[in-house]
Amino acid sequence: MPASQKPPTPAPTSGSAPAGLFDYAPAPESRAIVEIKPSYELFIGGEFAAGTGGTLKTVNPATEEVLAEVAVASAADVDRAVAAARTAYDTVWSKLPGSERAKYLFRIARIIQERSRELAVLESIDNGKPIRETRDVDLPLVAAHFFHYAGWADKLSYAGYGPDPRPLGVAAQVIPWNFPLLMLAWKIAPALACGNTVVLKPAETTPLTALAFASICQQAELPPGVVNIVTGAGETGAALVAHPGVDKVAFTGSTEVGRGIARAVAGTSKKVTLELGGKAANIVFDDAPIDQAVEGIVDSIFFNQGQVCCAGSRLLVQESIEQELLDALRRRMSTLRLGDPLDKNTDVGAINSQAQLARITALVEAGEQEGAERWSPPCQLPGTGYWFAPTIFTNVSATHRIAREEIFGPVLSVLTFRTPDEAVAKANNTPYGLSAGVWTEKGSRILSVAKKLRAGVVWANTFNKFDPSSPFGGYRESGYGREGGAHGLEAYLDV
Ligand code: NAD
Ligand code: MG
């Protein structure tokens, strides 16, 4: 995340250091600003409407408290949502001039800013991520995305896609649970700016901010049917992407599901973008500023509990500084505060679901069985909820599962290299190609290494830095298509 969006680094904590004079007092954010209803309906045609596919429960992963019951959209409900989106597209949205669409998007962006505290608290409760992140990273970026694409709505003729680029129609959008509202913004803002209407399905474990967004659409008086939200799990998502009435499919999530979606839409005229997994290398050369690199490594793998597709989950460190860097990293990890996501001092929150915790645990066990050496700082995990201590593995070989598979958790695999060529070869030795990091004082080395890395994004002397004007997306098993900036418009235009 951008350094400017981050509060100062916290001092050592009671979690790991001896209790004493400099302990942090709890600083919980109040959840009084959020009203969670006992149950939620679908959002179709501008109204909340009952679903016919049963219900699911969403929990607070930090406490296992059931937060609400949420409707599951059946195939018939998806059909109604797509029909509402089609009507809105044909009769209103595709006919509005871009300058009018922009007004709605600006209005939505401003309401998000006004309600940002409420949305940040809600996101932390439903997802488990620290309030420091939802407040300082997710929400500012969500608003920035809507502002950015509001600005494009009346300038599409100047975006490089011809004098009068046309929208595609109805977009089916399926998003994951790791950045629920931010992924919604990445999908909905460019779609609407280009003149499409949408049916979006949030992840089953994090539906609440998408439903709050539905109420923002009402508040902004967005014409009914321009945005529809259907909640549910994989079956609902499958019905949505396969629906013959959709013209565009946008998916972010696992490579496995992405592959299935690519197969399901093959042979149709649907335009598809897929943003899938990653196994990014974060490469630290011997001339890198060690303390800065350590901060970057912590950011790259412990931000959002490592549940980030572009997480720097493989640390490649030049052999001559391995010991020094690992000593500094272990010291820094011992200061990370794990616990209540709503505490403003928390660095590491809860894992999003029991299923995700089980996946992380299984891969970490595989790492130990294959002979890698596991280390975590002393860290007391709360008794209820889903938690995993920040973990590093050393003695990792390139063939280990923890070096190849996406763990999607707070687990770093450390590998070493001797020469820049070896670093590049190891970094590229993955079926993925989403992101990478390079740490060195030499500008020329940054450029020469970055050019050889097969990754959609390469960060230099920083990591996990996002901006709505900057395109994001992968190669190979990380998917295809770009989100963000002028590049992100292409996915929603008939070009
Ligand atoms: P997933 O791919 O199963 O779920 C992502 C979204 O797709 C959810 O909304 C889900 O309901 C929906 N979905 C599931 N099956 C579908 C289908 N057949 N058709 C259409 N939509 C479907 O991801 P997950 O189970 O939540 O996580 C599994 C793994 O995926 C993680 O361990 C991680 O490696 C990866 N992941 C990656 C990202 C990312 O940002 N790239 C995000 C979440 C998860
Ligand atoms: Mg939840």
C-alpha cells in the first residue's frame, strides 16, 4: 500500500514483548456506526427483493458470531436480475450522455466518502481485516476508483479506443472475499462509466458491504436496474456467468474457478476478463536498504493476512545478506500485533473463513513435511475465530509446494540467489505472472531486472502500491485483461 496511506509503524507489543510500561491499551473502533440487519434480500431493479434459493449466514471471522442471514439467488433470481439490467441498459443507461453517467458516479464516490467510516467498520467485521487497513487503504481506494472512472465517462472518445466507443451491454461480475468493496469498485466503476449495466455477485463470506453499496445506489438515485446485486455462493456465480443474457463476464478469484468460467463461456460472444491467483517473487539484492526492504516484505506478505493475489509470497534474497535480512525480518515480525480487527493498533487480523484457514494449515503442514524450516514469532492466538500467526519458511527449495502453490495466507517462503540472472530465473519459475518486487539501490538494475520479470506489475523499492490510474492484471495462470486506468476501460467497451 502507498506509504502515504499508512499510519506509523507500531512499537513492540504485549503479544510478543514482555508486558510493561510501553504496552498498548486497547483502542477499539466503535461498531455503533454500523447497523447490521438480521437478514438481507437481493437487490434487483433498484429494490430489495426476496430470493428463492434459500439463505446463507455470514459470520465475523474474528469471533465466529453470525452477523446476518443473506438470500441465496437461484437461477430464476439471476434471470430476473439480468432482465432488470437489460431493461435499464436498453431504456436508460446506454442512452445517457457520458456527462450524465459521470454525475451519478461522482455522487456515488462522494457518498462512499461520507459513509467511509461505516463501510470500513462493516468490512472489518464481515471480512476480518484490520480497521487500519479498511480505513486507510480499502475505503480511500474505493472512493478514488469511482472518482477516477467518473472522470472517464464523458472522455471515452479520448481514451484511445476510437472516436465513439460503445458499451457491451450487461456485465456479469463475480468477486472474491479478500477486498470485498474494493473489488466491487474495480468492477462496477469502469462498467458504468462505459455505459454498461451490471449484475454483481459478492463472495459468500463477505456480502455485507456489497449490500450496503446497493443502498448507496438508492441514495444516489441511480436509475433502477443499472446495478443489481445477487448474493449466494458458487452455484449463483455459475448461473450468472452462464446466463445467455450477459455480454461480458468479469471474474476475480481462484485460478481453478477462473478456468471453469473460461470453459463455460468458450464459444459464446461474451467478452471475458479473469483476475486469478499469484505467487509473486519479492527480490532483495545485497545493496538494498535493509530496514526499508523489511518493511516492504512485511507489507507484501502480512498485509490483509497475506490473502492478496499479488502478495509477495516468495522472498528471493541475495545469499550474502540472507542472515542479516532474516534477523531484521524476525525482529520486525515480533512487533506485529495480531488480534481484534476493530482495534486501531492491530496489524494482523483474522483469516476470512474456516475453509481458508484449513487451506493455509494444510499447505504449511506440507512445507514442514517436505523439510522446510518454519518460524513464527511468539504470538498468542485468540481462542475463538480463525487465526494464523505470521510465518516464514527457510530452507525452501523451488520444488516444495509452499514455493509453488498460492497459500493465500500470512506465510512467506524464503529462497536465495547469487546472481541477478539466477534471481530472474527463480522469480519466473512459476505458472503465475501477476506481480513482483525488486529491492536495490541501483536504478539500472531495477530497470534491467523488471524488464525480464514476467509479471503484470513490478514494484521497485515498494510493494502493494495501488492507484486507480494504474493498470493491474496478470499473465498466464494469473489471468487476462487489465483493471484500472484507461487500460481498464477496454474490458467494458466493444473494441
Ligand atoms: P473462489 O474462486 O472459489 O471464489 C471467488 C468467487 O467466485 C466467489 O464469489 C465464489 O462464490 C465464486 N464462485 C465459486 N465457484 C464459482 C463458479 N463455479 N462459477 C462462478 N463463480 C464461482 O475462491 P475461494 O474459494 O474463495 O478461494 C480459494 C482460493 O482462491 C484461495 O485460496 C486463493 O488462492 C484464491 N483466491 C484468489 C483471489 C484473488 O484475488 N485472485 C481472491 C480469493 C481467492
Ligand atoms: Mg463474513
